[in-house]
Amino acid sequence: MEPLRIAMVAGEASGDLLAGLLLQGMHARWPGLQAQGIGGPRMKAQGFDEWWPHDKLAVRGYVEVLMHYREIVGIRKQLAQRLLADPPRAFIGVDAPDFNLDLEGQLREKGVKTVHFICPSIWAWRADRVHKIKRCADHVLCVFPFEPELLHSHGIGATYVGHPLANVIPMEPDKAAARAALGLAADDEVLAVLPGSRGSEVKYHASLFFEAAALAATSRPGLKIVVPAMPAFKSAIEEAARFAGLKDALIVEGQSHAVLAACDVTLIASGTATLEAALFKRPMVISYAMNWLTYRMMKPHQVLPWFGLPNILLREFAVPELIQQDATPPALAQALLDWLQAPERMAAVQDKFRALHVLLQRDTAQLATDAIDKVIHA
């Protein structure tokens, strides 16, 4: 019997992380599995055959995508041709809906089974995208419990599989061990700064976040600032930290989970990392800034009042959000100080994050591979 061969696309660091965890479960179910397409280091660690690196697709925002449009469309065209010339048993698009859904539509039209992993956030943003999902995906693997019912109401097959990170991140992270590993003292007051995993995010957030961190440090002498940096952006982050006067900031390559486990509070760019911070039970200030034209184009498509995933899932402003023009260094610094000066408030939000963690914990590998198997054999 020939080994199962599938194609996958993960378009950025968070997708690579989720796809790597999914591949672990798929290899356990289907020994000899062959997986190929677009991915990153975590997928490659699971034996993934990377045809293009995932960072080619790591672009967010209308204006930013337009700047890279020809290259991205060219990659999608070449990938579609390659897959249609030798069709896999299934294609799994991991997040990156702007890239993946169109590709899934082309493949599905030619008889390739398609699975989309992570439901596009139609409940928060661009609700009309549900029609494209119905046309392009045979099945959607959902990481949030309310999503399948919404998709079923539109005639889309969907399964709640839990969030893979909820099984990776411990319910009670070991702060002392993380601090020891990073060379921090047990009694240090630690601020984690996470400006994002894309070049455009680092461009808009690094200086802004470090200026805010410097202001917070003037009010909290001894505050330790720790930054996990992707290798490609480490030098830019180091330069931004120096420019803000944070010559003592600890900037480490990768290790975002260790940094989140070690910190007391985090200043963090909106995205999957905010959910990771919530699973680590860390109070946070969520922020995001982008090209002004991109923001003006995106704002009318926003459905919910919340921007960050923890607030969306809890359906309340459990943590502060400072977006676009509201994201100023003094405002961000004050929001951080408000956390550090209120331990009771910090404990209360940590209790909310524990309940959220329990909600997201499922046997993701089993549920996801069961759903994929049904799609393949339908």
C-alpha cells in the first residue's frame, strides 16, 4: 500500500507552529506519511518537504499584500500547477486564508480533497468570506468551539478539534524554570515585549513598543525587559531597543514560550501570540499598528468590538487593547503599569485564562486526523 501523500501550506510562523503539531498527529496515525508544499522549520522538523519557505507569504494588510502581489500570485500559480500535475490525496491549508482558499478552490475543482485548518475569523472580520469557504473547502478544522455551528448553518462541513497549543502549554507554567533558563532572577519583575512575527509588524511595532517599555521602566526601577526575536528580525529589534535607550534589554533568538512563561506581564502584537500569552496565564496589553490606508480599508469589515483573541473568546475587554492611533508610548506604558500596580486584577484575569485553557483542551490529533480520514475516504 502506497504511503499517504498530502500537500500543505502554512503562511507564517503561527501557521508553521500549528501545522507542525498537526503533522505530529498525522505521522502517528499514518506512518510513512509524505507531506510537501509551503512551510517552516517546525514542519520541516516533522519531515515536511518544503518547496517554498513560509515567510514568502508572511504579509498582512491590503497595502502590504499589494506590494508583494506578483510574487505571491506567482508562487500560488506554480504550486497549483505542480499539485495538479501530480495530485496529492488531500490538500490542507493552514490559516493564511487569502492565499489558501483560492488555491483550495482550484484544487477542489479538479477533484483534490481540501481541508482548511483554522476557520477564518468570519465571526469577527469579513463575514462575507463564508461563501468562499463553502466553495473551496471540503471540511474545516475549527480551533474554537462556537465555529462549527456557524459553518454548519451555511452548509459547510466542520469539526471542533480544540486548539493544539492548549495541549502543549501547561496549565500552570513553570515560571521559575523559565527564568532560570533565561538567566533571570526569581524575584525580578519581568516585562515581555512581543512586536510580532512579520517584517511589517516589526517595522510598525518595535520602536513603539520599546519606547513604551522605556517609559514603564522609569516608573518601575529594576524592570527587566525580555524580547523573543525571530532570527530574520533580531538585528532590527536590537537596533530599535538601542534607539529607545534599552541597552540592557534581553533579546533572545526564538524562545517565545520561555519568555512568556518567565514574564509577569507582556506588551504584545495582536495575533496568535496573544492566545499563547493567555494560555500562559499572563496579563497583557494588546496593540497593533499598520499602514494608515490598510487600517482605513479594514476597519469597516470589523464585526466585533474586540481586536485581540483573548478578548474575543472571553467576549469582554479582559485585557486592554490599544490599536492604531490609540497606540502611543505613554498610553501603552500606563496600561502596563496599571497591571503591575494591581496584583488582584492580575490574579483575576489569570483565573479567566485558566477557564479558557480548559475550554480549548481536546485530543486535537485524534479529532483532526479522524476528520481528515473521513474527507479522504468520502
